[in-house]
Amino acid sequence: MRFPIALACALALATTGAMPAQAHHSMAMFDQAREVTVTGTVKEFQWTNPHSYIQMMAPETDGAKVVEWSFELGAPMYLYARGWRPKTLKAGDKISVRFYPLRNGQPGGMVVDIVTADGRKLGQKA
Amino acid sequence: MRLLAASGAALLILIGATGATAQENAQQARTEAFAKLPYWPGYWVSEQQAGTTIGGLPPEVLAARERGEPITVGFMKLNGRAAPWNEEGQRRQAARAQVVDRKAKGWGFPMMMNAATPIQVLITPEEVLIINSYNETRHIYTDGRPMPPLDDLWPTVAGTSIGHWEGDVLVIDTIQVKNPNLYFHGAPPLSEDAHYHERMWLDGDVLRSEITIEDPVTLAMPWKVDIAWVREEGFDRMVQIDWDNDRTGSDGAYNTIEPTTVTEDGE
């Protein structure tokens, strides 16, 4: 386990409903000690408040069945400040998403960074 | 008769000229008043949130993680975790901790002063506007008016504010704020009797505020919070975006991402 103290802190904060990060909810829902990468096809990019989301069709991590993933990003104004725009991603785009997975095992997580099919990294500074 | 008409015309011209002069004087006075006011241009984000990643993690969280240290920085001091609650305040806090699946409507006051959104401060001689990117605006009247009579007030999300300048410090009084926790689940459960005192000023390239909250219903003593904002790079305008896609739900143990309700055709 790479970040045991941070994880313990996140779990402790989760029990009190605290919000250690900038989002409008606790980040304890994401397992930030584990990074996972999934490659798939963008179904929809939701440029919305209080969070933006990427809906992506990709295989489950432990199987071949293609499912719909939900990846959470920050609010549009923060993404905008990092160089993102509503058309940064569009339906049909092939991308690889590195993310902190949801603790409950649902297909989704918090985005760490994204690499496009042509190798461009859509990270902090797109 | 001809003399009378001429006199009347002259009087009208004089009145017109006087009116124009009065307007010009008022314009001149306002221009001079404007010139004396501070100017805080830019889009301000809370100091600890500057440089937040696209996923929503502030740099200090990542740095603490790399150091293997616990996260000690308070990113939203106004959430009330450290407030001096009295018995009623503690009861409200305990009740708040039991609710895990509430949806928020926005940030509201006072959280908007410490939230994950840039704010803009527009200063005019008559009022100061504090605006965030969630269609939330505070009107702080600085034209010398007193607080409206209580009969003219009712609790709102932003409350009612008057202010004045002490040198370059904006002093704000705000009352009649709805329980902030009813609007945003991460906000403190203060009562509608709370009185918010703020002092805001520009300190070099940092915008600062001291907020003191008194609430006879929920606080044992005045609760003081210091907030600092810095200009975040990348913002060139304030874009208002509705809070209309809150997909944070709960699976009972943790929050989670709810399935999307937005379809590909936008319906």
C-alpha cells in the first residue's frame, strides 16, 4: 500500500463526513491508494456543475464484458483553467483513463489523467 | 406677452442648465468616489485550492501524500468542523453526520467564500458584488444605508448585507441567512439569528478576509475564520454554470457516483 497514512486519514474523515479536498463531497469514496487504467470509447462528456463526468464504454477490469464507466472530474471552471473545454472530449474518442477507483467496486472513479489515442496527455495542463 | 414668453424660455433654459449641471456634478462626484476605492481585479480561489488537479485534489493533499504525512490543511474552514458549537450546535452537527445522501443546491453563503469556485469582487461606490461561478451573488450595500428594518427582512441563502470602508478594508455585516446546511450539506448548521462580520482587504497579491460569526442559537462563543485567496491562472472570465448534475449518492458506507440521467441527446 503506497499511501497508508493518507488512506487512514481519508477513512477517518469519511466517518465524519469531512471533505478534505476541493470537491463538494468527501473524496473517501475513491480508493486513492490504488491507481487503475482503463482504455475505452467516450460515450459522453458531461461539462456540468458541481462535477464534470466522462461516460465511457470499456471492459470491466476483471473481465471482457463491456460496461459503462463514470469518471469524475472537477468543476468546469477548474477544468477550464487547466485548458479543458467542452469539446476536449467527444463521443467516439478513444482514450485511456488513469483513475482512483470507487471503493464500492462500481465501474468508475476519480480521474488522475487521460491519454488520447494519439498519445496526448490530458492532465493538469491539457 | 412677447417679453413674458422670452422670460419663460430663459427660465426653462436656466432650469435645464441647472439640471444638466447637477447631473454633471453627480457624475463627477461618483467618478471621484470610484477613484478612491480599492480595486481587486481577478478571479480568486482559496489559497489551499489553487492548482487543484483535474480530478479535484489540491496540491497540498498530493504533497502530503508524497511525504507520507496526514492531511492537516483545512480546505474549507467554513464547513464548521472547528466551530465552538454550544449544545444545540453539537446536536445539529451530530444530526448532520447521520445524513449521507443529501443533494446540494449550490454553495450559498458563507460557504461560497471558501468553496471550490473562483470568486470575483466588483467594487462600486454604491455596493460591492461578490460573484462565484454558480449563479451566486452577494450584494453588499456601501452607500451608507442602515440595515433594513427587521419587518423588511426574511432569511435567504445569501442573507442581507451592508458594508462600509475603513481605509482599504471592506467591513461587512450580514444577517438573515438561512441555515447554510439546508442549502449545502457541507455547510455549518447555523441558525437564522446568526450575525456575520467580515473584514476583507488586499494584502499584496493575496485577498484576505476575517470572518467572525455570532449565533446565540448554535455557538458558545464567536467563531472566527481567516480566509485567503490567490489569483488562479487560466480564468479569463466568469462563466455561470448551473448546479444541475449532482451525481453524488451514497451506497450506505460511502458516497458514490450515481448512474447518469443525462442521455446522449441531452434529454
